[in-house]
Amino acid sequence: MSAQTMLIGNRPCRIYGEAHAEYLLLQMTGEHEVQSMDDEVAAIAQSNRKYLFAAIPVESWNDALSPWEAPAVWGKQGFGGNAGDTLRFLTEQVIPTLEQQFHLPENVKIILGGYSLAGLFALWASTQANLFCGIAAASPSVWFPGWMEFEQQRPIQTQHIYLSLGDKEEHTKNAVMAAVGDNIRTLHSRLIERGADCALEWNSGGHFKDADLRTAKAFRWVMEESR
């Protein structure tokens, strides 16, 4: 499946799939993901669902996808807390443009997904808007300072949520990021207790292994669950 590039709000978005689709899949992406995007979409295409997939680039990964400001956890770059602006761009520009250009049905099922900090962004976005039929959060950064307390106060609204983590991710010397395992287990239990349809899948390896295939698996699961 080949991509077309479409400018939305001066951002070159990569669009795959077809018009009149049943599902609209959205993923915030960084430059580091562009090269593997074709492989990810090829893996998503193993599903027999009709979908339109949009990879939406962000300029500053740490700033655009973090829900609030936080100090650096590794390296020197902290987090700017601009997720609100990113979500507004999605809801006010990206989604309306795609719905119009590709003649998507009024009841199109919108799935927001992503890997790492983009996975956390997807989870956070679903606490803000009851817009998404599902969230595909592959190895999401649920270690992010204050996230678990925030979600307890302002719960995820989406019914279908896929969570995954590499089985080596919590075995890190970074004390903040080492919380990722316990946090994702707690989040999964919390969502199940609330009656959500939520899966937690453990993949072999660390955080940087098969990110494209793990994300594709997340999107496929949500499409199947939200039929």
C-alpha cells in the first residue's frame, strides 16, 4: 500500500488506505518513525478492515506529545507540555480535513494510536475527548510523572484500549522509567475494573524492538474489537 503526502496545516501527513473507510487510524509520528511507516502499514493491512491511516508528524516529540511540563528524564531535553495544542490540531484540522477529502462516513470509527510518548498522548487524549472508539497504545510512556494520578482523577473515556510493553522495559536503571511495568499493570487493572475492553500484551525485548510491528498489532486489535 503506497502513501500519499497531504499538507494539513502546513504539516506533510502521510496518508494510506482508501476513501469511504470504516476506520480512521491516526498516529502522531516523529522523524525516527518515517522509514518504518510503510512496514507498519503493511502489517496493519493484514486486517481485512477498510481503513484510512494518517501519520501526522510532530516537530518536537517531547514537547508536542507531553500533557504537561516535566523535567528531563534522560539526556537534557525536558517536556514542554503541549499535548493540548496537538489534540486541538487533530480535532480541528486533521480529522475534519480527512473526513471531507476521503468521504468518510459520519459514523467513521476513529482510533488514535502511537508508540512510546505518542502512545501516552493517545491515552491522555482519551481523557479529554470522547471522540475515539479505541486507543492503540504500544509501549506507552506511562512512567510519565503524574500520569497515573491524573488518570485516576480524569479517567480514560474510550471503551477499547490496547496496551503493550516489552518485557525488558521495566528493567532499567532509570528510576523514573522503571515504574513503567507496575504502572501499566495498574492501568490495565483499573480499566478492566471500570468495565472497559482492555488488553495488555507483553512483547519480548526492550523498548526499541519492533516498534512498527508492535504498533501495527495495536491498531489491528482495536479494529477487530470495535467491529
